[in-house]
Amino acid sequence: MTKPLIIVTGSSSGIGRAITLRLLQSNYPVIGIARYRHHAPLEHHNFISVPMDLADVDTLPEKLNELVDCYPDVQGIVFAAGRGQFGSLEEFSFSQIKSLTDLNFISQAYLAKAYLPLFKKRGNGHLIFIGSEAALKGSRKGAIYCASKFALRGLAQALRDECSKSNVRVTLVNPGMVNTAFYDELDFAPGKEPENYLVPEDVALTIDYILSTRAVLSVDEINLSPLKNVVQSRKKTKQ
């Protein structure tokens, strides 16, 4: 059987790249959306690279309409793009609040909106949002990041109820701390022991499983956590 065409955002690095590699290994054709500023697109006969800066929400409506016109056969979207920024609310500038929310929430809603009419008309489709444990409980220094992930969780839950009559499935995956470059610019990171963190492949395997389930089965929400949650401080020294 021919596997459905899947979009993966944030496909150039971290969780998004691991998901892309896993799906290609499982014979899914994949459209990878990313900025590709620091990573070259994957080389694979089943992979289509679409450079796009999802943080630039002002230009997204036109670009996403073009994407739908070019690739109307898409049957699933994995929303893996996002970034972290932490600090007390007063430490954020107004522009930083907007940019983090634009990427982590607004761009996801825009992409879902672009494809939903097609999915509903066709009577199939699958939206898989990569959320975060930060969507489950607010935490100190995480006001804006948590808010963006809470919003994404609310979107997924509402769409789950809205889309079921059209046979469109919606899933939210909330990983705990994943050992990726996500933490390179942050002052904290998961503990050093293997039981203190997830690896990107853990999330990728979960996405592969979700996509393999029967069309009449709805996987609403999955929380992934390391066996032992340990956070280490990484205070940066000033040069």
C-alpha cells in the first residue's frame, strides 16, 4: 500500500528531523518545512524540501495557500516547529512575546487552517501537534512559553471535537525534556543520566505509531516523560 503524504514542520533539526527520518524509513513520502539556515535539506527520493520561515506570520497566508495548491494530496501534518525562551514576564520585550507566540502557536493555527477545508471536504486527514509538558502545568520563568503551549493544547482539543464528524483526526503529543539543541541557548538542561531525558527518536517512534493506527481510532493525547525528571542548571559565564 502507498503511504500517505505527510508534512513535517521544523524538519531540519531536533525532533522534527528525527520524525522526518523515521517516516522516510517507514516509506512515507515527506514534505519538510524549515528555514534551513544552519542545516541542509535531507537527500532522499521520498523527501521534498520547502524552505519557509514559519515565524514570519505576516507572509504565511500567501505562502500556505501556494503550498496547498502545490500539494493538495497531503493527508497528514506533524507540527514540530517551535523554540523555547524562558524568563520572568517583565524580562520579555513586547516583540519577544509576539515572536515566541507567533512561532509556537499562530503559525501552527495558520497551517492547520490552510489544509483543514481540504481535509474536511475529502473526509480524511490527520493533524499531529507536538506540544510539551509545559502545556500541562505552568512553571516559573515559563509564562510565555507555557502560554503558547497551553494555547496549542486548547487548539488541538477544540479541533478534535470540531473535526471528528469529517473523519479528520487530531492528536497532541506532549514530550518532557528531550535531549536536543533546544537547550543550547538556555540556562538549564535535562540531567546527564539516560533516565533524565528523552531522545528525539522516542518522539519519532510515537509519531510513526500514531500514523499507523486505524482511521477509526483517535489517539487524542499522549504524554511522554523520562523515567526520572532531573533538571541541571547551566549558568552561562560572561566573557
